[in-house]
Amino acid sequence: MDVIYQTNTANLLPCVATVGIFDGVHVGHRFLIDQVIASAKMQNLQSVVITFAKHPRSILSADFHPELLNTLDEKIAQLATTGIDTCIVLEFTKEMAALSAYDFLKSILKDKFKVNTLFVGHDHRFGHDRLEGFPEYKQYGESMGMEVIQAKRYATAEFEHICSSEIRLEIQRGNFHSVNSLLSYNYSVKGKVVSGFKVGRKIGFPTANLVPNDAEKLIPPLGVYAVRVQWNNGKYNGMMNIGTRPTLSNDLKISLEVNIFNFDQDIYNQEIEVEFIQKIRDEKKFNGMDELIEQLNKDKVAVLEILSTL
């Protein structure tokens, strides 16, 4: 897949495209992109996804703090697995936000990116007022020589409407079976390992303390999780605690600590990726270290049983 940024569009070819945030690149997005690819092949054109470097609402409102399923790099990596020919990354601006739906279709999609056929998702809206819908887009397209097609919607028996917001809710519920199924891959957080309090090492559960790479990435709720850890081209089983360490500290600062099983490498200041498989329990304050250690041993048994089925 070619990745083209907004400033480098001179050599674009006529294409079949779709445009959106595509946070998570979930199964609904993939179903839409499959339609784009199929149409492009029939017309012997390039297939293109047009997305944004940052969430548009974060540009328009300083108070908006997105809880992203993907960082930009993660989104591009997932889009590369779809079979799309090209990903165009737009820098969303207030000037772009002020465009009407017609002007966005004409000046950005048709004239600049040479979109011949545009697939529009069911909930997608263009233009500064967002009042127009598919009938208007289709009419505008006809006036400028662009075919605008309403994409078919993907649904499952459990989820009639699949969207990034629904996946965020499932993450907040700790329901990673649904999350990973809807994403088609395991939800993960990447970050750097930093020095911690080293209490875990003293009680037989050494942990890597993770600082996420992107502050806008959605962190799962407090609790203990069965996880897979990727480091240096290897993958390891582990369990992660997200929380305030209430048994050990009165500090309310949230930390992400992962105990990597059968692992003794020095990974300080290195990047790891933690994939979330299943939530085991909520965070809990125990009556002393002995009770904490007893629970951690039970957690490890539960985690190993879950991960053994993968």
C-alpha cells in the first residue's frame, strides 16, 4: 500500500475511494473497503482510502480529547492489511471544516484526488453544517462527473450497527472477546518501559511499567487482564494490572504494569506492545501483602488457562 500525505498528490491517478476517520479499522470498515476494492478492479482504477492525521473534532475544539482505538501509525498499518492500493492522509484544518459538502466533494475529492467513484458509509456526513445526506451527495456527484454510491452496511447477530464508538464501549466494559472480534485483531497499547517501584520483583511478580506512546490512545478500565506481550519480534504470555496499586500505595496515579511470564530480559527504555485478551477481575485492595500474593498466584493460573486456548 502506498501512503500519500496531503502535500504530495501531484501524481495521483483516477480512483475509487472512500473517506473517513477509520479509527480501529474494524470489520465494518473492512467491509466498506472491500466494496471499494471490488469496484476499482471492475473499472481498472486505483482503490483509495482517504483519512485524517488527527481526529477532526480535536482540531475544531480544544476541549475534545479523543480516545483513539488506533494511533495514526497503527491505523496505517491496519489499512495496509486490507488490500487497498493507496492511503491518503489529510491534515484536517478549520478551513477544510468550513467547506460545504459540495465544495469538499468538488475541490478536495474530485479535483485534487481525482475520485471517479466515491463510496459513502451510512452514517458519514460531509460539509460544515452536516445537514445534507446521501441523496444530495449523489446529486452533487452527478453534476461533477463523480459516481457516489451508498455502501452496504455490515452487521452481525449481536451488533446490528458496528462503529468505533460501540467498540470503545465494549473496551470500557472489559469485553475483549467482542472487541477483538469486531476489530479482527487484538486490541493493544504500545509504549516505553520505564523504571517503577520494583515491589513486584520482591514478591515474585516482576513487572514492566508501561508509558503509552500516545496520550490520545484509549486505555482499558482499571483491572487485571490476560495479555500477550510483543517485544523484539517475540511474543510472550503475561498479565497486566491497570490501576492505582491500592494495596501498596495511596497514590491515585494510574499505572500500567505487566508481569511477563518466563521472561528475564532487561527492557528498560524499550518499546513493547501489550495485546488485551480478556479481563480477569477488577482492581481490589487487599489486607496485606500475603493476601495480594495469594491473589496474584490465582490470577496467573486463570491467565495461563485462558492463553492456553489461543
